[in-house]
Amino acid sequence: MSWLENIRPKIRALVTRDVPENLWVKCAACDQMIFHRELDANLKVCPHCGHHMRIAARERLAALFDDGAYQEIEPPKAIVDPLKFRDRKRYSERLRDAQAAAGARESGGDAALVCHGTMGGMKVVIAAFDFSFMGGSMGVAVGEAFVAAARLAVLQQAPLIAIPASGGARMQEGILSLMQMPRTVVAVQEVREARLPFISLMTDPTTGGVSASFAMLGDIAIAEPGATIGFAGKRVIEDTIREKLPEGFQSAEYLHEHGMVDMVVPRQEMRETLIRTLRHLVRPNPPADVVPLKPAGRIAAAPEKQKALAGPAESDAETAAAPPKPSGKPSGKASGKASGKPSGKPAEEAAGNASGPDKSGEPAAD
Ligand SMILES: [Zn+2]
């Protein structure tokens, strides 16, 4: 048995030497052959039909961060094989094989990577899953990594982006893997309490305990086209409820239609979309210094101006200030901004409303 195992790869190496392998990849959706370089350049998206294939975590990260540069942090060491689990193979062995296949680190690596860098000049922390590592399953080490990512985000005052690609909990760790669900939820809560945005970018697949915990908690929930997102598999549900499920059930598009996902974004547009979204949520610097007006001038000018401009100026300001949301009030926006700073704000706000036309340009500009 063992000598056969030993010799088989050697024979294969002899036979297939000099034959270029994996130069062409067949698209699972449209059956077209794609040259591997073209596929890589297209971020593993089929150029013929737009099918999104799975992509390695590091490849994805390089496509998201500015200049493809980011720092990976080593998450805290987690307990290895706490249950001494064994099926056909020891869990510790499976883990070692997966770590060897992942290549980067010989020990301690797991299905989640934690890294930080900048996107559009903004600091960002990302926790990304690698599906090729034991199906991206979430065990203690992955929970540990996610918590580390959340704490790093709080420490750096940076938004957190989670990119799950996971079949769910790691069954070889039993209840300990299930306990990572509340743990990651608490980690998300810590980010929220620090008033930092948390974005969940769901990729294929986001299922089981991962979708049932942090993946669905994003302030903004983004999904890749065609990604499978759900808890239990379709067949399990059908067998349980004895009903046929609708077409496309548990796909990113279906969830988007039903309000579980905010947007479905193609991979090539992901970086731009994330940067644009983050710009709305994070403001690294105020657009300009706000200088309080002199109180005497305000009192003299305010009453007539307010009377004169009451009708038209108010509606002008409203349309100019909040084009995407028709219900948004300009005064709400101004007071929201003002409440962050303690001094001189009510006067400033009143003055802002009074001088209507000049002021209305300012919120639209940022
Ligand atoms: Zn295709």
C-alpha cells in the first residue's frame, strides 16, 4: 500500500512530463475553453458568459487593495484538534495536508486570512476566507482570526470587510466550531460599538454556520453574481418541508430580489464599489473647516432672510442636498454633522439655513 502510494506520483511525473497542464480551463457554466492567463487577468470570471469561478483569497485581496499591497497578520494560535477527531483520516492529518497545500505557512495557517491595507487611500481591515482550505469551514482558528480582524479594525479605527467563502462550521471540531458563531457575532458587535462600518462581501458559497452568523450581519451586504448563499442545502430543505423550492433559490440574485442582499456586484467592479461605499460611510477628513459666523451679524440678518427665502430656498436646499434620497431633509443632515462637534453648532446651523442658496451647494459637494 505505502510503496504504491509512494511510487504513483513518480510514475505520473514521468508520464506527464513536459506536457503543459491546466493551460486551458473549461467554464462550468458555458463549457467554453478559456486560456488560463486570460482567466487570471479577468479575475477568474468567464469572459464568455460572466460566470464567476472561485478565486483564491490572496488573489482576491491583491485585486482589492491599493496597488495590490496589503499586510497579513498572524492570528493568535488556536487549539489544534481539540476532540482528537478521526474519520477515515485523522483531523490533525487533514489539517496538515490543507496547510501544506495552502503553502504559505507550514503551521498555524487556516481557512481565514486577516490583513490590512488601504483601499482608495482609506485604511481597511479584511478577513477573507479561502474555500480551498477544508471548504473554508469555520473552526476555532477561523473564529480566532475573525475576532483578531475585528479587534484590529477597532484598533486602527478602520472599517472591517468580511469575505466569507465557506461551507459552514468545521464538523471535526464539533460544538467548538458552533461556538464560533456567537463569537464572530460578538466581534461584529465590537466593531459596531466602535461606530465603524462592517461590510460583508458574500462569495460562492456562503452557507451553514457562516451565513448564520457574521456573514449576514453586514451594515452593507454585497454578493458576487451567482454565489450560493443560504443556511441548509436546497435538497435538505425540500425533503424537510416536502415542497419544491423556486428556481434560483439561495442564489445571490434571488436574495437581492428578496431584500437579503443590498447589491450584487461583478468581481471587476468590486474594488470601485467598495471604495465608493466606504467613502459614504467613512470620512477621513472633514471637507472643509467650519468657521462660526459672528453672532451680531446672524441676529441682524436672519429674520428678513428667513422670511424672504422661506419657500423657494428650502426646497432648493432639499433637492440639492439629498439627490439620492427624496425623503432626506437638509437640516437633518446638517444637524447630524454638527452634533459631532460640541461648540458653536446651533448658531452655525441656523446661519446655514438662513443663507440658503450659498449653503445648499456644500452638502452636495461632499
Ligand atoms: Zn462561461
